[in-house]
Amino acid sequence: MKLAVFVSDYRVNVDTLERLNPEKLGIIFVQNGVYHATVKENGNSSSLLKKSANHYVLLDDLDTRGLGNSDVADNVKLVTYGDIVDLIFNEYDKTAWL
């Protein structure tokens, strides 16, 4: 199964994702979840970025929070709403929301 997981909260941790075992995992950061793609706690990246997955962050939600491309970790791809639709229909079989 190819699974796309939307993360909309900064309090979500990697424990939830550890129980999932898809053949392909995509993590899409939206709303306050975008902070996982940018904020470094004590100099470390979010534990969600260490998960073996394709990481995406919604550009509109970054802009809304006053963040930009230069604030995003190197292993996270910036996407638009249209890109997310393409990912859901072309890359992943199922979606989940955390």
C-alpha cells in the first residue's frame, strides 16, 4: 500500500507513524504541521523528518505563518494545493490525517 499522511498539528510525534508499515509513505505537512518542516528544537530537526518517507509541505500554510522556502529543511519538498491533488491521485493509494 502507498500511504499519504497529512500532519496538521505540531504535537504529533513519530510514534503514530511507527505503527504504519506501507511500501511507500508520504508525509504532507499542512496547517500547524508545517512547523515540523521548519522548526528545530535544540538544534535538532523534527523526529518526523527522520522517518523514511517522502516529505512535503504546503506552501500556502508556510506563507500564512510568515515562513518561506529558506526556512524549510532540505529533505522537504514545497507543494501547492494542485500538487497535493496530484500526489493523492497519482502517487498514493490511501490517505490518513493525523
